[in-house]
Amino acid sequence: MRYLFSITVSFHLLLSGCSRQDCCFNYDTGIQIFVENKSGQNLLDKNTPGYFDTDAIYLSYILDGKTKRISEGHLDCPKKVCVIDEQGMKYLVLYPNESENEAFPMTILHWNQTDADTIRCSFIRSENSISCSHVWYNDIAVFPEQARPRMQRAFTIVK
């Protein structure tokens, strides 16, 4: 009986220690972009002619009508755009502007000092989560319309 009482009290303390408001927030906004030339070669690979220097790639968000270059040094991906190399396949993962002030917040993907593209997203929001449901790349719907098979939120662009 004492054992059952201890379990009941422990269970109650566990449940009361975490309310929905202070528990967790789930960010599900990452976008995977594969970048190819017209021949299907990966433009993030230094061995590809005309490749993009991945150190030069960065993001800007449009916030309240102003362009803000993104840099958050405390994050693992401080520019909110990172290159992933999985078994020799390189692709970008970027975290788009998720401002609540706009229906489709704009992110600018800068490939270098002269070449940039736009990304807009639609989000599903709840009290404890945000999820990117649709992506437009240069005003063309790419997710889920052109999603890569067996990947979460991925598409290919040709530059």
C-alpha cells in the first residue's frame, strides 16, 4: 500500500511540474534545398564548375519592411543557413523568417554579393508549435508541390 501511495504522489508531482504553457515549443520550420546546374551537378560541391562558395551564402529577413541580415552566434547554425554533407551529397538547410506580422514572411537567400532568391512560407501555428506547411521559391510553389521523395521538407532548384 505504501508503494502504491509513493507511485501516486510521484506521478502527481511529475504531471503538475510541467504545464502546457511552460513545457516545450516545437519548431518544425527547416527547409532542405538541393542546388543543381542544368546538367544535374551539385552546385554546393567545389568540384563542380560554377559552384557556390558556401561561406558566402547568407540569409536576410524582411522584418517590418526592412531587410535584416541574419546572424545569431549562439546557434549551431548562426546564419540560419547551413550546408549538410551526407555521404557526399551536399544540400542546404535553412530556417526561414517566421514573423507573425505577415501572412507569408519573406526570406532572402543570398548566394553571393550579386545573386539572391526569395523564399516565402506558410506556417501552421499553435500554442506550443510552429510548422512550415508550404514553401514558395521566387514566387513558385515548391513544397509540397515539388517535394523530394522520402525527405521532410526538401526540393531541388536549378541555377
